[in-house]
Amino acid sequence: MEKKPYHHLPDGTFRNPEGSPERIENVNWSYRVFNKEKKKLDMTVPKEHVIDKERVLSDLEKYKNDDYIAWIGHATFLIKLGDNVIITDPVFSNNAGPLFFGPKRYTKPALKLSEIPKTDLFLLTHNHYDHQDMDTIRKYPYKNSKVLTPLKLGKYFTGNRFKDVVEMDWYDESKFNDLKITLLPAVHWSKRTFWDTNKTLWGNFLIEHNGRKIFFACDTGYGDIYKDLGKKYGPIDLTMINIGAYDFRPMFNKSIYHTTPEEALNIAQDLKSKKVLGMHWGTFVLSLEPIMDPPKRFEDNAINYGFDKEDAIIFKIGQIESLENIIK
């Protein structure tokens, strides 16, 4: 019989790469404590954190013939490479959860779903509610977009009239026009209900176009796997990675599944990345660090991981930049 990869378990569930941090079973999690601590957070969003809608629409028109990256919010980006427009983990709902439950946005998406340009490729990294938003999937205006997902997530798209859906295992490659997309391991997990823990896969996407490499991270914690990925796939031109949702004090110190800003920089260093862009902050309260701490720690610590401060990039919600300006 063919030997299954390490991350495939006999019961059909999945696990993190060998050598990844292990979850501590006696974590003192409490919704009551979390909500009590959450109320202490200063939710004041600096005006400059969000770009006006008129300018976002104007910049979309300005850059429509260029390669660009646009931040819609959280882990939702538009990435244009050649004639291909990619969308990542699109979440346009007001809350990250089923129906009206789950964390509510404290900043709106930079664009409404009806305002986004036509997309060609839809990338989904995993099934958590702040990444796999079923209301967005149901209402998505471009059902002809090709969809790439980790294993066992395709049904959410085929059941909602998407016509070209491909499930991928780690290290699988998919060609699309002049793009090559590879699904790579991440240190994370999957769950949407009480009964489906780790029954679907999660992963990072490596996007290659015209000799350039963009690494789009799933939510991830730090793990030894990134040194291996750096040796095999580096150097990376741009790593886009989570820098928020890590601090759960006083219940426990931090999540092993979400990098701190410093760990995110460490991963980018392991990947031999030239630039690193912080995401997964400034939209939902998923943990208890002050809402503007992630970008500050990210920029302040860049030099400790071999980056100049300007190489640790922070976008405003709605910001659109040409790839040439980012990777220069």
C-alpha cells in the first residue's frame, strides 16, 4: 500500500508538519474572560488606517493595466499579475461567524463585493469563518473564476455554482494561464463546527508569475517547516503573512496557530523573502492585543530579522500599490 504523507492521519483528518509546535491541552480558555478583556480594548481606529472609497475606486482605475496588490481588509486582497486578477480569502460579511454570530468588523471592507473588478482566480487557504465566508461565496459575482482550495473544501464552491474548482494537497501545483500556484504547508488547523476539527486541509499559496514569487500565507504559527520551504522555494520576492490575533492573556500567553509580528518576520527570513507585508489585523478582534500593536511591533522589529524597516510593509485598508513599487 502507498504510504500516506505525514500530515494525513488514518481517520481521514489532517495534522501539521512534523516538528510543528503542539497545542497544550489544558489551555484555560473562557468566552466570559475573553469578552470581559475585549471590552477593555481601545477600539479607536486612526482615520489614516482606512482610505476613502472614492480614492480606492480611483486607484483601481489608475492601476488597472499594472500588476498591483490591493488590501480589502483582514486576509482579503486583490492581486493582479499580467491579465490575471486573484482574490484571496474574500470576506465581505459584517461578522466572522455563522449567521449573526462571531466577531464583528470594526472596519468595513475597502470595497463592496459588487464593486470588485472581475476576478479570474479565487484562492481559499482554510475554512475558518474569517477566511471562508459562505455569504460571500454564495453571492460572489464571478462564478466563472477558477477556485483553488486545500483538500475537502471544494464542495462549498461546487454547491454554489462555481464551475472550475480544484482541491489541492500540500506540494500540489496548478497552472493557470501564465501563473503557477503551489499549495504549501502551514502551521494551523481547521474547524467550523463541534464535529469537524481538522477534517479539511489548510495551507499557504506560492504564486509564481514571470520569475517573481509571492508567498500568501494561510493563518499560520511559526514552525520548522519554513526553513525547509525557504531552501526548496526561496528566495521569495514578497511574503504576505498574518501579524495579528496572537495574544490571549490572561487566559494563556499566545496562540501557536497565529504568529506574533516577530514570528511573522522570522518566517519571512526563513523563506529568504526580500519584502514582507503584514496582514490579518485591523479588521476583527480575534485576540486581546491592542488593535494597533501588530503593525508597530512588525515595523519596529524588522531590523532584528534582517529587514530594513521599509521592507516590512504595512498597508492601509483600501491601499493599492503597483507591484513594481512594492518589489523594487
